Amino acid sequence: MTLALILLGVGLVLLFADVWFPSFGALSLLGVASLLWSVGAAFGEGRSTGFGFLAAVAVLVPTAILLGLKLFPKSPVGRRVVSSGLSFESTAATDPRDLTLLGKLGQTTSDLRPAGYARIEGRRVDVVSRGEPIPAGTAIRVLEVVGNRVVVAAVEAPAPDGVQPSA
């Protein structure tokens, strides 16, 4: 039983290490071999012990790999390899003027299928419809602004000043 536990631990450590150190699969192969040997040694102790180790391997292997992947970006090597990039909270990739567009009216300058361009408050804006195609020249209203995504929908063209729509 001691041999099976030691081999289980060694196999998990090798799989965890394979995430951190580029070994071109050598550490993974050694880890899998150790885990298989561990399960074989456990079955040598008895059927129930073998099935217990098999269940433990089924749970612990994905856990070790996911833990390695989760911790890797925070490691000294990971900080050099993994780009931090922009987060969803970052405003570096958005135009702050877009936040003022919510509820504003405009007109499409290209066909929206569903993405395209519109002129809103005298400014050309990259917009997207809710999925429906909208032809160029259609009056639109801004429904939602999330990050750099401006969602619009077609509206009836507003009546010119002083003209009442007929019933």
C-alpha cells in the first residue's frame, strides 16, 4: 500500500510539473506510467483498494493539471511567458465617448449584417445589431453599450419638426 501511495504522489507531482516545465511530454509520460503502476500496485493489495485508487486517480489527475494551469501565470516563469493583456474592466480598448451614446438616435451608413457603421451625433461609430440585418440609411437607436460594443436597433424615422404623423 505504501508503494502505491508513493507512486500516486510521484505521478501527480510529475503531471503538475509538466505544466510548469517544457519537457515535450516526457514528464507526462513518466507521470502516467507512475499512476498506472500505482493503480496496479493497489490492485495487488486487493480489488477494493485498486478501485479506490482508480477513483482517486480519476479525480486527482484533472485537479493537479488544473491547479498547475491556474498557478502557472503567477509563477516567475509564467509572468515572463503569459501576456497580461487587457481585462474586461480595462478601458484602454474603448472610446469613452461611446458611453454617452446610450439611447441616442442615428443612421446606418453601411448595411448591418449584423455589424457595420452608423453616424450617431455626427460621429462614425462601429455598431452591431441584435442579429437582424439593417440596410444602410435606416434610422437606429442605441440600446446598449458594453466595452467597445455598441448595440443598435432600427426605429421608425422621426417626423420632421412641426409635422404630426397622420393617423
